[in-house]
Amino acid sequence: MDLNQVLVEVNDFDESVAFYLKLGLRLIVSDRGEYARFEMPSGSATFSLYLTDVPVVGNTILYFEVDDVNRTYAELLKKGVTFDSAPADQTYRWRTARFRDPSGNKLCLFHAGIDRRFPPWRLEQDPAA
């Protein structure tokens, strides 16, 4: 099984497309100003936007992995992206910087290295087995 895409609702299609292009995503589909699909700069997953009058924005956080959080944070600040928090090391060994898209969807730049999949506390076997 592989993750195909994540779709978020937005209330301003053009502003949202411009925002995600600023992040470095590549627009591959745009349908009548209601739906857009992007390829990520690396990997095979895609990311989509869907226009709605009242987007449902919840507690979901989209994590975008980068090689250097500080550098990407500085680049995005220069492009006008506003952050909720500056880069910081977390107790779970990731470096993160949090922000939101124009519709309020929560986003996080992060770098975790090997700890993303193999933290010291990773379970070695299925606990249900």
C-alpha cells in the first residue's frame, strides 16, 4: 500500500494555488478553478486542493519533510509565508517550524532524519501478535 494523495479544502482557489507553488510544489492538474493537484518536489505522493465555500479545517497537520528546516524557513519567509513558530528542536528529536495555508490548514516543515521511521522507541514487533 502506498499513500496516493492528500486533499484539503480551501476557500480561495487562486490564493491557495499560489501559496503551494511558493512552497515548491509542481502544479500538474487544474480543473475549472475548483480542483488542483500537485506533485511534491520529491517522492511519489501528490497533494490536492478542492474549492468550497466553507472549508472544514480540523486538527490535521500536514508535514512536509525538508533537508534543512532553517534554510527552507528563511526561503519561505522571503516569499512572504508567515509562520506560527520558528524552527525548533522537539523532544521527539525532530526539528519543526509550523505555519498555515491561506484557508487555515495546519502545516509543518520538519526534518527528522532516520528518526522519522526509526526512532529509538520504535516497536520492534506487532504488539497485537
